[in-house]
Amino acid sequence: MDVNFVKRRSAKKWEFIISGEETILNPFKKKLALNKNISFVSFNKPHPQIDEVRFIIKGKSIKSSVKKAVSDLKSELTSLAKLF
């Protein structure tokens, strides 16, 4: 999975493109949407044959919110893996 920033207009909005694996993006989006510092989160895949997804996040403390979402997902997936 590759991440390339398209725009980083301010500390309150991040826009980036993710290439490669995309199955984790819905849980990632959900984690961010539940964070009180995030006011908007969305992603768009322009075409099924294009291997890129454009992600937009708006809010406060975006960097720490993204880190927390990734950490939470990693923890949940590790717990799930232990069940098998």
C-alpha cells in the first residue's frame, strides 16, 4: 500500500491517494469517523479498474487521530488473529 499526499492545505484538512490494498479502508474510515476530532472523512475510488483511492480527512489533530485509528485497528486485528 502506497500513500501519496495530494494536498495538505492546512492542519485541518488532509487529502491523499492510496494505491494498492483497499480492503482495510472502510474500517479505517469508520474509526476516523468515530473520533471526536474528525469532522469529515471520505474516500472515493473513481473507477473499478483504477488502483487508487482518494481519501479526504477534515478536523482537528488529524495526525494523532490517524495514528490512533491505525493503532486501534492493529490491536483489533491482532486480537482477532489470536482467536484462530
